[in-house]
Amino acid sequence: MKLMIPLLIFGIVLAGCSRSPTPASIVEVGQKKSLEPWDYSPDLVKRAEAGDPVAQVWLGDRYNEGKSAPKSEELATKWWKKAADQGNPDGQFNMGWKYWDGRGGMPRDRSEAVKYWKLSAEQKNIWSMAALGNAYLVGDGVSQDYKEAVKYFRAAKDGGSSWAQALLGRCYENGWGVPKDRQEAIRLYRRAAAMGPLHEREVAKAYLQEVEAETPR
């Protein structure tokens, strides 16, 4: 049953994490980012239509969120695919997500999702590396391979992914592709629970609570 937990939470994480690049025009304001230059606008549409892959990813994101543009997963997919076809790693990650879930007009095709994530991971995209690690961990879209899962989780963790750090902890907790080490798992869970977006922290906290509940006192 435990092996299913990464796959189940994987869907929760993906649901909250379409990835957009961070253009230089985004200004840091404390812990917040001003996204006004990349909100839905005629200028953003013009840039996307002119073939700018960064603008295409952002336009897709606006449609996917439905915050500053009419919500449309199909239009989001359209623009993400245009970016992905130009080799943009964020567009490739997002297309993998749509194929994984079978949304936005795409068929549910885990093998196709993996194909996009591999292209993105070759460009060091940490979200795609974490997603690939999960695919190898559960054997969906690829043959199950714990060592390959650990390889991708480590690479994504080293790039700053708290999600991958939590999943690497899962591997240590259960001895998947690494020697079983509950203390290392707890260390990784605690670090992951203190960093990253809220939905990733919640994943790590769920893992941590489970392993602590099972640890003899």
C-alpha cells in the first residue's frame, strides 16, 4: 500500500504546479513577486503569437489558472505545446503533466508524459526530474526502476526541489534503491517540510507524520 502513496500525492502536487519561467522583468518584493508584466494582456498575446516561447508558457499559465484570462485548459495546452515544440523546458514539463493526467484535450498517456519530461530534464528542469523519479518509482510510463528513481530525485533535490527531497526520503524510509535508513528519511522530510511551496510542504509533513507515528518511542 505504501508504494501507492507517492503516486496518489503526485497527482496532488502536479495539480498545483504548472511551471512558468522567471523572466528578468519579474521583480522580487520581499517574499512576493510582481507578475504584472506577464499578466494576460494584448502585449503578452502578441509576444506569444510572434513565437516567444517564454511568453507562450506564461500565456498558457494564465489560461490554465483562469485568473487574468478566461480559464481554458485547452488554450493552456495549445500554448504550452508551442513552447515545448521549441524546446522550452517549462513548456515540456507542463505538456508532460497534461498527458499524465489526460487533461486539456490531451489523451491520458503516461509514456508520452515521460517523453516530454525526459526532454525537459535534459535541460536540468527540476520539476521534470522529480516527475521522472516518481514515474520510475511506481513503474508508470516506464519500467519500475528504484535506482533510476533515486538518481532523478537526487538531481532534483540538488536543484532545490523540496518535492523531490520528500520523495527521496520515501526511498530511504522503505529501502527503495538505497539502504533503508529511517533517520535519513526523517531528516529529508523535515528539510522538505520547511521549504518550497505550500502544497509541497504538506506532502513532506504527511510523510513525516506517518513515519514518526510508526517510530517506537
